[in-house]
Amino acid sequence: MDRQQFRTKMAGNFIALPTPFHDDFSLDLETLRCLVRRLMDAGYRTGNGVLLVGGAAGEFATLRTEERKRVAEVVVEEAAGRIAVIVGAQDTSTMRVLELARFAESIGADGIQVGPPYYYPPSSEDIFALFQAISDEAAIPMVVYNTWWTGAHADLGYDRIAKLLDIANVGALKWSSPDAFVYEGVLKSFSDKIAIIDNQLCEILSHMMGAVGFVSHPPQAWPEYGLRLWATLEEGCYAEALGMLLRFRNPYYRLFFQAYEYSGSEGHFDKAILELVGERGGPPRPPGRPLPAKLVEAIRQMLLDAGVPGVKTT
């Protein structure tokens, strides 16, 4: 794997797609296709965006393995090589991770996203063994996801990341840390060696320190916003970018975290957003629950205050 070539594919908005369901919770693949087309029609391509399918916002933990494969296949088909697609392959079983890695490679996905084992607390050697097994099994690049806040709370940290770089197909790091100094230290030491994608809501700082992109949920509501934000960062207009973040991203995530406290899901928030801007989102799968009317109304007002176009007013 050519890390520098993969680096160019990871640039811009790292957009986690929701997984749409019908009212009976079966996959709504046509709506998924429409969501991909909507982003593509707005101008997302390799260089300003990446699509993640079957991640946490895609409710991967509620999907059967065959469903995870099917949504990945649909997104790769719709992207048609015009924008990079990363397939979520996190799982409690290394065997299933390997199955998903092989499948993602077979359909032409650009990479897979994998975090440390997240049910049984993993040792460092457990973590390295997982990523080495993937690299040995499939040639597809890996986006390593540091998920220190969830599950077994396995934090990769500086030393583990340094060792993971010895694994051939580790191509990118989706990065956040509970320690601001570690967060900055990893950027300083490794941003010239591996593609780093900010997941700390530090879009400006990370860009200044060499990150290639950032996790981006707001484009679900307003595709053009993410494109403008990325262009502003690339132009080095950081004061303007800060204004954009304060105007929309900050209130967006403030309500996102309220939704997360209400029901342990991520799909419910993005789906409520989509419905409010006239797109189909569908329900979250249980145990995730739809958001209460009061919170949905607060989200609507936040969108209106930010100037998001097309927001339903009733």
C-alpha cells in the first residue's frame, strides 16, 4: 500500500452515512442510494470528501453481517470511483472483521475502518494481532479508529500508534484522545507519515498540524457547508473557518450529544436532521429510539438559526 497515495484519498470531509430503514426496520437501499447521490450532486469527490458506510452513525452494531455487506456494496456502486468509500469493519470477532475486509476489497472499496477490540478489554498485543491479521489477510488499506470512549475503553495512545505504523496496510488514523497533549503529540509526530483524520472537533488546529481531513456530520443537513468549510481551511482562512464552526458545527454537536444521552445511538440524530430538511431518514433500529418531539424542535430551530436551506417549518 502506498500511504501517500491513500493520504490523498482521505482528504476533506469524512462523512459517516446513516443506514436508512423502512418502518419494519428492513434496509431501505434506495434511500441510501439517494443520500449518496445527494452528496455527489452537491460536489463531493475524492479530494474534498470521503464516505464511510456501516460505521457507528450507520448503526453497524444492529446490522447482520450480510446487511453490512449489502450497504457497502450499494455505496461503492453509487460512488463509482468518484469519491473514496471506507467500509466500517469493526466487530467483536476477528473472524468477522476479516470476512468484512475481504469483502470490502472484493467490491473495490478504498479502505476499511477498524478500531481495537471493544468487548473484552484488549491488551496491546491483542490490538496489534488484530491489525496484523487484517494486513496479512487482505491488501485493503485500514483506517485505524481510536475509540477510547466506548466499549472496553481501549485507548491507542502514542506508543501503540507508533507500533501500528509498522503494519503494512495501516493507511490512516481517525484520531481523538482524552488527553489534549497526546492528541497534539500524535499530530506533530505522525501527520507526515500517515493520513490523520480529526475526530476531536479540532478541525482548525488539526489542519494546521497536518491532518488531511475531519469527521463531518453537518453535511447531512447542509452538503454545501462541508464543502465551503474544507475550501476555507485549505485556503488558510482560519478566522473565517472559526466563524463557520461557531455558527453551525458547535450548536449541531451540542444537540447531537443531547440526543446521544437520550438514547444510545448515533443514527437517530442524523435521521432526524434528514427528515427536517425534506429527505428521508427513516427510524433508528432498536435499541436506538426516535428522538422526542421537544428535541426535534430544538434541532429544527438550530438549523433555522444557522441558515440551513430547505428546513421544514412545520
